[in-house]
Amino acid sequence: MFDWQDLRYFLVLARTGSLSGAANELSVEHATVGRRIASLEATLGLKLVHRLPRSTRLTEDGMVVAEFAIGMTESAQAIDGFALRTSALMSGSVRISVPPTIGNFCVAPYIQEFRERHPSLKLVMSSTPEIAPLDRGVADIAIRMFKPQEASLLSRRVGAIRFGLYASRAYAARPPAQWAFIAYDASLDHVKHQVWLRRFLDGRPIVFETSDVVAQQMAARNDVGVAILPTILGERDAGLVRLSVDDNPPDAALWLVTYPDLRRTPAIQAAMAFLAECVGREPQLKS
């Protein structure tokens, strides 16, 4: 039996038409997509894609497999929706996926309030910079830093993350021409403020890369360099100062996302209302 994750990568590749497009959507390296596709081809004993210099094109077998796969995805979503719709009680678990900063500073501090309101309902939170695939049951609800393009998803804007350049007080005393920078690793090069940073560098070096925003914060506090941090994180840290620049990093809108069928269930409604309330409490995240 093939690995469902291999099939999911293949579906994204089929939709985007290139390894780079699939890698950006899945927030992984190009090589990871390539390995997944190769694994699926080996398991099925079929050649699914023609690998061209700047794009990929499905073979005839690939087009047939893609059609089957779309049907399987729709069936999986239907099963998830049925399971939640048939349980009208406010009990069980709701899986949420949120950016780490939102999870740490906006959601976790208020979990006890949620428990008091809904003592039989448990939140299971995944807090990573990667995009959780709602269509595979990894999460029932997500907060994403971009508006999802999938027509089957229900989404609404609940706020925005703002960013600034931060450094230790000692480092901030250096002339801007002597700044070095802390950044995300290459897997997050598609993120808007990372794109902005690479333009802002103007020949100055990146000396440390990590996908962990708290690690960036700690490095900046210890004089490693200048980091782009969410203001909700940077403004709370007395060990950092915000640097004044003419061109500020772009905001990232926050979108609350789920499937319409799930949205009708009491448990999902309660969890979505809680998440929107958590974001709305934080002045740094106001739209």
C-alpha cells in the first residue's frame, strides 16, 4: 500500500505544475517533494510525471492517478465531516494548528478559560511554522498567515501579525552598515517578511538561520545580529530594542480556517470562537 503523504505531495505537484510551486505550498525543500514523488512511483510501479527543466508534466498514468486521488481526498473529508456532525455533544478533542507566536502568547495563556466553559472539550494544539493540511485530519481548525486559496475552505480574517527589526541594546548602537542579520532557513523563503529581509540586506550578511522564532529572539538578545520578530514578541522583551528604519517589514494577515461542514458542529464553533477571541484580545494583532 502506498504512503498517503506521498499521494498528497503528488496532488499538490499536479495542481501547481512544478517542484518549486509544490515546495512553496507545502513549506518543504524541493528535494523532499522529489523524494515523495519518486517513492510513490516506485510503490505503484508507474511513471507519474515528466521532469522538465522548469516544470513537471503528468504522464497519462499520472493524470489517471491524480483523478483517483482527488476522489479519495473528497471521501476523506466527507468521513471527517460526518464523524463530527454526528457528535452533537460538546465533548472530545478539537485539533488546532497555529503559528508558534500565536500559540504561545495568544492561545496558551487562556486555555483554562476555555476549559471552564467547556470542561468536556479538549484542544490539541500544533504550533509550528509549517502549514497543517486540514484535508488529512492533521487539524480541524487553523490560523494561517495568508488567505487560503482552496475553494473548499471557509476562512475569515481575525487580525494581523506585525513585524519589526530588533537587536540587543549593545548591537543597536552599531552603524546600520555594520549590521548582520538573523533569518528563517530556506524552507521559509516564501514568507513575506523573509522576502522583504532579503531585499533589505543590501549586501549585508545573514549570520544565523533558523525556523524557530524563539531561537531568533534568543540569538538577537545575545548580540548575534538583527532579527525580524513579531511585535507581540519583540515589544515584550526588555532585552531587545526596536530599530528605526525607513521601510518597515510587511504585516501578515491572520486567517481562521476550517471546512464548512465542520463549522456547523458545536465543538468546532466553540473552538473557533475561542481562537478569534484570543487574537482579538491582543492589541498588537488588531486588524
